[in-house]
Amino acid sequence: MRITDDRYLRDLRRLDLARRLIDHGARTKTIAIWTQLSSYRIRQLCRTYGCSVDSRQSGVPPRSTAYFWRTPQMQIEAASLAGICKVLGVLPRTRMAARDFTLPARGERLCQAYEAYVDSFEKPKISIEYAVLLAAALATTDDISIGKCVSCGGVVLVDLGDVVDNCCVYCAGRMPGYARSPLAAPSTRRRRANRRTRAAGQSGKQVVLL
């Protein structure tokens, strides 16, 4: 009886997580990965909650973290969301495999973090799909991390493939001679070159990570 109850509770949590992800507009594939529910079950839930499958996002989930450097506002919001994810325990202390990251319990915390982020901005620009990408990249790759601004100590999103000192948007506008505009992340080719430079110990970048 206890085993049956545990299974029931697990299924209930997965269904509740699916509902939250559906409410935020996540793709069917994304919901399936985090809840371990079948695509057919997810579509049934969409109909139950009055959500049109045709009106939701389709196609391949986003994969490029360069999106978070598109504008100064995007950088601010991405850093805020990353900080919330860290505080709420979405992110592990060390890098982990992607298959171990997408667990339902972590998905619940991710939804909580995303909802807190949405409540923090009048017109939030980051969708749930990009929130998933951001959290997964922070937890499972060596591309980006959370750090401190070298000037004011504020939370920033750090591109680990860049050789420029990490600096927040506000301080970058006030620092004379700052190396480049913080509006864009490096290209893939430059990222690779920068990683080789760092691996050889030739980079002088100050990376202050949290």
C-alpha cells in the first residue's frame, strides 16, 4: 500500500509540474523531458486545461546562450533569473550530466524560480524555454556561469568563452576604455579561440564567480 501511495504521489507531482509548464507555454518536448510523461498524455492535459496545442510553441527548443547578451535589458534579466535559480536550489554546486539535471523535483524549483523572475519585471523578456536553456547551461556546461561585476560586485552572467573582464551593464557604461560593448556574446569561433587561450594560461581575465 505504501508503494502504491508513493507512486500516486510521484504521478501527482509530475502532473502538477506539467500543468505549470503548460501554463508558462513550454513545448511538449520540454514538458516530456522534465516530467517523464508521454507526448500523448501532455496533449491530453493541454486539452483538459483549455490550452490549444496549435497556439503553443513548436519546433526545436532554443540552444544558443548568445540570446542572453542581445540587449542590456536581456543581460540584466538573465543575471536576475540566474541568481534566483541559484538561491532556490535549481543549480547544483558542481557541473553535472544533462540527464541527471532534468528531474521532476528540480523542475518544480525551476518553475518557482521562473515565476519569481516573472513577478520581478513588468514586461519579462525571457520565456520558459529560454529559462530552461539558461538553467541547463549553467548546470551542465562550461559555457556560462554566475559571477560578480568587477566594478560594483553585482550579479552578472559570465561568458566563460570570453576574455573580457565580466562587468554589469550599468558599470560598463561608466568605465572609460572598457574593452567592448557588453551587448553581444562572442561568436562560436571566438569562443573556441578564447578557450584555447585560457587553457594555455594566457588570459588575464578577472572571473569572479559566485
